[in-house]
Amino acid sequence: MIVTVTANPSLDRTVEVDRLRRGEVQRALTTSVDAGGKGVNVSRALVAHGYPTRAVLCSGGFAGLELLALLRDTGVPLREAPVTGGTRSNLTLVEPDGTVTKLNEPGPGLSESEVDAVLAAALEAIGGEADWVAGCGSLPPGMPVDIYARLTARAHELGARVAVDTSGAALDACLSAGPDLVKPNLDELAACAGAEIRTLGDAVKAAQVLRDRGAGAVLASLGPDGAILLDRTGARHASARPAGSVVSTVGAGDATLAGFLAAGGAGERALRAAVCWGTAAVTLPGSSMPAPDHLDRVTAEVQRSIDPDRVLTK
């Protein structure tokens, strides 16, 4: 079983417009509302493929009630930690050329007791059953930056492996606890390693910095350039081609992590699954997660030998 922990879930509204014109009244072409938050998306993707999962999240207010209802409708097993503040709502504006503009709220401020309740809910969900625990996403106000480090240490005590997908200070803080896997995107990898990344070789060197600081393995998503995996056996690069055009990149990184964990969380097979799931996700609207039939339209390639001079797409 894979337990996901989402410290700052959201109600995600996606609006398609013909063109974003500042200062004008515009009519939406389409709208959709999804349960959001990185860990929530991972669990949604796992459920779509029939993998056992449990989503741990805090929720509050009317948006929190709608978020929980959406998750129950999609069959995601939940472990909720109620909080006083209202769950945040995020807005994504999508233009026909694929340009995405996101407006993300900070989330509710949490008290010390509410932080403790979130961690306790996570540990209860892990029990002795979880193979993997994925701590995902940004932190709401009041959540200590070492929360994923604390989660890693406690989950290891319970016999579970830990993946962390976060950024900034929270990513920095978790490394010393030795998570089995971290999954930054290109910008997050560069920021954490303190290095400019222009080529595949740069990305591998930056990933090694994170391993040197404590991460067991680094799965870095590189947008249209696929993903790299660096672990104790070396580095591999994987890329995939979607059958359709890019519709939305929202949640693609979460689908990537879900695919990697579903395929065992290590090695070439998991890397291939990761890029297939992530690539399939970009052909879907909003933050929709791919189902098995979406993967049939994706072709993936894994390379053991990495060209260090290959320039990455910007």
C-alpha cells in the first residue's frame, strides 16, 4: 500500500479561455473542479490503476467539505485531520496554445496541535501496512519546515520507505532524514542544489548533490525532456512521446511519482512507468490523472548512457 500525505490540499478549479486579457471581462470556454494537492493527485492516479492507497490530508471549511466529497466520489480512501481554517482554492487558467497561469492560495494557518494531528493521522494510516509513504506538496502557514523530515524518521521506524515531493526549505530540511526518494522538478532541483541546470549532465550533477546530502535516490522530472533517475547504481534518462497534444501540465509531476511508486519505486521499470504516467497526464484537461487506457497511447524510452552535453528544453 502507498500512503500519501498532503500537508496543503486544495480545491482546484481549471478555467479554459480563448486568450487571457488582463483587465477585461471574459467568458470561460470550459470549467472543471478537481480535488487537488500533490499527494491527493498521487492517490487519485493510483486508484485509477487499481493500486491500494490511502490519502492523509487536513481539511476545513466549505472548500474542505467539497474536497472530501470529490475524493470519496472517486473512491480514494481517506484519513482526515480536521483543521479550523478553510481549505485553500486554487485557480488555473488555460489558453489554447497550452499556456497555463496558476493562482495558488497559501492555505489555512495551522496551530501546533493541528500540525501534531496531521502527523498522527499519517502514522495511523501507515501502521505496519504501508510499503511507501509519499509526503507531497507545499506547506501551509504554521507547518514547520521539517515536517517531512519528521515524517521520514517516523515512517522508517514503522518499516515504510519514504518519497518526498516538495520544494524550497521543506526539501532542504528533509534530506538529512534520509528519504528513500525525492522527486523535484527542474527548477526545484536547481534551487536545492544551488546550481544552474542547462544540460542533462548538469541535472545529474545537481541530483548527486541531493544524494550527497542524504537522499537515497533522486527522480527529477524535466518537463518535455522526460526524467532522470539517479540512485546507487548510477544515472538513467527516460523520455516519452504522447499520442496527442499537450492540454495541461498541471499534475503531471504527481502522475510521474505515482507511476514510479506503482512500478516498485526503483530501477528502470519504475522510471519507464514514471515517464509514461506523467506524459499521459499532459494530454488530459485540468489536473486529471491518467487511467490505464491513456498509457496505451504513450511510447517511452530509457537510456542507461546519458549524453551530458544534451541541452535541455526551456
